Amino acid sequence: MNGFVFQSATEFVFGRETEGKTGELTAKYGGNKALIVYGKGHVIASGLLARVEKSLTGSGIPYIELGGVEPNPTDHKVYEGIRLARTHQIDFMIAVGGGSVIDTAKAIAAGVVYAGDFWDFYAGTIPVVEALPVGVVLTIPASGSEASGNSVITKSDGLHKISLRTGEVLRPRFSIMNPELTLSLSSWQTACGIADMMSHVMERYFTNTLGVEITDRLCEGVLKAIIDAALVVISDTGNYDARANLMWSGTVAHIGICGVGREEDWASHFLEHEVSAVYNVTHGAGLAVIQPAWLTWMTVHQPEKVAQFAARVWDVPEKRDHRLMALEGVQCLKNFFKSINLPTTFSELGIDHPDIDLLVSKLHEDKGDLIGNYVKLDSRAVHEIFELAK
Amino acid sequence: MNGFVFQSATEFVFGRETEGKTGELTAKYGGNKALIVYGKGHVIASGLLARVEKSLTGSGIPYIELGGVEPNPTDHKVYEGIRLARTHQIDFMIAVGGGSVIDTAKAIAAGVVYAGDFWDFYAGTIPVVEALPVGVVLTIPASGSEASGNSVITKSDGLHKISLRTGEVLRPRFSIMNPELTLSLSSWQTACGIADMMSHVMERYFTNTLGVEITDRLCEGVLKAIIDAALVVISDTGNYDARANLMWSGTVAHIGICGVGREEDWASHFLEHEVSAVYNVTHGAGLAVIQPAWLTWMTVHQPEKVAQFAARVWDVPEKRDHRLMALEGVQCLKNFFKSINLPTTFSELGIDHPDIDLLVSKLHEDKGDLIGNYVKLDSRAVHEIFELAK
């Protein structure tokens, strides 16, 4: 087991009607004037935005708003938010939405108090040392951004989708999680969220660091809980408990405990980010295609941990040949994704002729020569994985 | 799934030689003058105390010391610490030890800034609203106190062992966890710690709240990791990775994620606290006796969750009769405790003729008429459980 630091100061307030505590929590964490960030009109139509506004007003906290954040959010909206926040002397960011909205709010939070271009943080030329505090009202369980100091933004000029990883500075002060808000999610959004949160666990599970059984067991437990809840939700979309299990699982998946004590991988995420950036597909759907392809490649090159995944998560019986066990596990994962109507190939994702050369070259441009850790992937390996995803 | 709040702001710094960061972390969390609390001379003999002192000195932080905290710590030491801290105008508490030392440091931290008698907090007449910050250098994985806002102190006058549960106010600011410090623990201390951390999971696992699969899965994963590491450590006491797994498992067991979303039980802890208070046995050893007796009683009165525990943690095959499955699971737990040389009966604990009437009456005096939640235990039920522990 490697040494590590684990900290997660976010106050998670979970349960029915908890959005009514937005004002109280914003005040508790020092907010005097808030910028509410949201995405599409759904939060207006559902009445959620009005309930958040009412809660802020009830706590005497004025606010302004920035709507229209798109999936795979871009730097344009961040620049707009930074200008707005400066003009109105905002001191607290409130994200009402899913990962795209939260990540945009975080980028604004860091950019407002920085004299240079906020993209410097994403380009990796300077670390984030201060930021406005961020609060979250989560509507889509998927990204885990409600629990992390991370943010993913796409630079429109050149379509570079970059993941920024910070520690406590961008971790939300509070995250309000009401599973009722997720009851009306479409089965497509739900399924994409499931693939994303499962991938957050798998990126941490596949490691060469030995002797971290506790973290393995936690990963396996979260994956099993997600699978069980997913199979309920897909036919019973209004099941509160299953929705609640999915929502909290998405947080546990990304809070850090599934990764401590070892090297993580993240290659599938990096590969998928290129697919999303070029073809603007939903991140979770892209992962449902890329992660099984990555795993299939690993059954040949590094099958041991994939075999453990097969046995413990999918109850694949022990076999002398661990490659066969591993392959059976990957097939279980694919079948599971198919059963919740996710694509598992480029063509099912609507990309009949992926420009793999472009994806590979953009990946290495963004992330360097070698990708991931479980096996460090050169451009030839990445090419093979993209081919396996066809 | 019930609504809940989850927050754990403690910075856990885990790995080899991490005690060298005590000074840096104390400064980071605002300490200017520290009171170091410790127990027996082992921390002196091992050189740990000297390394902590050197780290504080290196960061320019003066300190005084209070040694001699005993297992099942009493109010006497707390009063002594409060006087000392006031005299020397201490603003930061550093606990170097296990649960008894940490719990004493927390009690002092709350008592120093309170004009009344600190026992008011434990008597439940007033909540803790402020306290000095506490930092921890953990030497015995067991209590989970390094991750919680809880503290257990025994009032010498009358031998009332009382558990205080607070939220963030007494949660350590940092906890330094170096598994090397646990390599020299005796197999008895190690085994008692294992029983304690397993009980912390089981107290949260046995609940009537349905639909909290994610929390069940995490509990089962932690228990499996503890069992696997325990079976290594018992024959290979110097195994760093197994020690590291035990140490982190003890924290995960008590950080809160094993309990969120449902009613917890804690009857076994309350029963054991009376045994510890009257007979001054080691808490973990007492739990190894009480928890299986409690479970055995449940196989008759509420077997369902015990059967799930048997199947998922101990791989007991599915049976039509869940009582039989449950009993087999309890037997597995007892056999496991025996395999690491823990007692599983009062007589093995060295108490040949327990005064059960006294234990029952003290329990209800401290905790009211009904104990626990999985089944609410009246005095007759408690009597039966103590009898089963004979």
C-alpha cells in the first residue's frame, strides 16, 4: 500500500426536499452574494430553480444567475461567468445541475480571483491556490463532481477537453443531494450516469499496486451496489430507494476512498475525452464504448486484475486460465451496459467511421507519450484499443 | 434510504514516517502551543514521542505533555489535562496513541473552553459547541476515534462509561497514520483492535432500514478486508501491507460511510461498556464476547440480516431456513475470533461469575429502558444476551 492523503470536507446533505437548505448552507459557508449556474430549462420547468431561489431569499442572500451551460461545457461559458461574477461582486458559486454545470461553476470560482486567463489552470501552467467557495444542488448522479476538487472543461478553439484535478480548494463546501430530483431523468441520462460512475471506480480499481485489499473491496462493493440499483431503475424509473442508491454510489465512487493507497489509471477517461471533444457524444455513453475496449485489450496484456474483477463483481467462476475469466467478466460488463440500452461500439454511439488517427494524435498532444498506469499505453496500444471499440 | 448528513473534514496523512509531519500539520490547522497527550511509556521507548517533539520544534511550536492515560480512560485525567491546558494557555491538542488517548484529548479540548464541568457533555445536559482543535498520531488501529467526533470516558465515581457523540466540533483536524507504528503491537492488542473495528461496522450493518444496498456493500467489503488482513497479521506480525490494510479499515469502519442512510444499532457497544466499566476488561475483548451473543439472540428474534451477513461476509451457502444460515454465520465469526486468540465467553474473558443483574441495571441506568434499534432490547432481552455470553 502506498502512502496517501485523504480529505473530503464537503458537507453532503442527502434526502428529500433538501434543496430547501441551500440558503442556510450558503450562509453557513460564508456566502453573501451568489452566482447560480445552471444548464437547460429543465431546472426552471421542474420548479427546482425557484425553490433554490426561495431558499436563498429566505436566508437573505442575493443572487444572480447564469443559465445555458451545455454538456461538455466550454471555456466560453466560463469567461462569461467570470465577467458576470466580477461585475456583481459575487462571493459564492452555486451550481444547480450535473457535472457540466458543477465543473463550469468551479472554473468560474477559480477564474474570478485570478488575474490571468483561467485556462492556465487547465493547461497546467499554474496551480489553483484560491477560489470562491462552491455549493452544489445535484440533479444528475454521474460525474462525482459534487464530491471532488476536479473540473473538466473543453477549450472551444481546438476542441481540447481537459481535466483539472485540485484538492480541497475547488471541492464543494456543501452538496445537496435529493434523489427525488433524479426520478424524472430519462433512462438515457440515467444509463450514461451509471457508466460514468462505474468508470470512476474502475479507473481506480485497475492498478499494479499490491496489498490494498481494503480499497479493492470498497470498489467491488460500490460496483455491485450500482449494478443492482441500475437493474431496478431501468424498469422502475420512479423507485426512490434505487435512485438514492445510485445517487450516493456516484458520490462514493469519486470521493477518493476507492483510490487511496495506490496508483490510479484514468486511461479510459482520457481516451473518451477525445471522443467527446471531437464528436460531442455524452461522456458516459463514450465510456460505455471505451472502457470495455480498454478492458478487452487488458485481458491480453495484463489479465490478472481483470480476472479478479470478473470473479468478485460478476461472480464469474474461478478458471485456471485467467484470460478466459477476464474475458468473461468483460462480456458481463458489456451485457450489463446493453441491458440498460447503452452503446458498446463506436457505431452504436453513432460514429460509423471514427477518425482514429485524429483521436490518437490529439490524445498524445493533450496527455503526452504514455497514457494510463495499469499498462502504460503508447500510440500503437491506444490505436488498438480504439480499433477494439469499433 | 433515510436522509442523512455526511461530512468528514479530517485530513488523513497515511504512510511511512508520516509522524514527521506533526509540526507542519499543527501549524496548518492553527496551532501555536500544543498539549501532547499520551498513554504508557511505549511511545517514549519506541522513540515516537521524540520524533513528534522534534517535528513540533522544527515548526516552531512549543508544547507541554500529559502522559499516563490508561485504557478505559477516566475523568480524573481529563480534569488534570484541563487544568494543565489552562495554566499553559494551550490552543491545540495532540493525541499520540490509541482510542483512550484520543478520547481523553477530545474531552480536554471540549472542557478547556467550557466554564462548567466537562462531564456535562457526557451526561448529555449540554452539547459541545466549541473545542480546541485536535490532531492525532495514531498508534493502535481500533477505536476509529481518529476519524470521529466521538469520545468515550469513564466516570470513576460509579464506573459509568459514557460515549459522547458530536459532529465536526471534536473531529480531529488531522490524523497521522503510519502503519509502521503498529508493527510492534502485541497479537492481543491487534486482535482486540480487530474485534472493535469489526463491531463498528456491525453496529451499523444491523438495521431495519431497507433500501440502503450501497451502505451494506461497503460494510461487507470492510469486514472482508479486515478478516483477510487479520489472518495474515496473526502469523506474520511484521507484514506492512496487512498492517496498513487493518489501520485504514479501522478508519473506514468509523468514518461514517458504513452507516449513512439508516438507523444504526450500537446495543453491543452499550452492553460491552458496562462490562468494561465493571470488570475493566479491554473493550475489543469484551466486544468479542458480547457481539456474538447479541447475534445469537438475533438469530432467534430477527434472523434476516444475520443470514445476509452469513452469506456475503462468510460465504455461507443459501439455505431455505434463514435461522440456520444466520447461526452458521455467527459460528464463523466466533471461529474467526478464536483463530486470532480472542475470548468469546465471559469465562474466557476471565469473568467466571459475571454479575448480570448489576450489568443490566447499570446499563438501563445509563441508557434508558430500551437499548439498540435492530431489535429494541428490554431488560429481559439484555439479560438473555448476557446469559448467552457465559
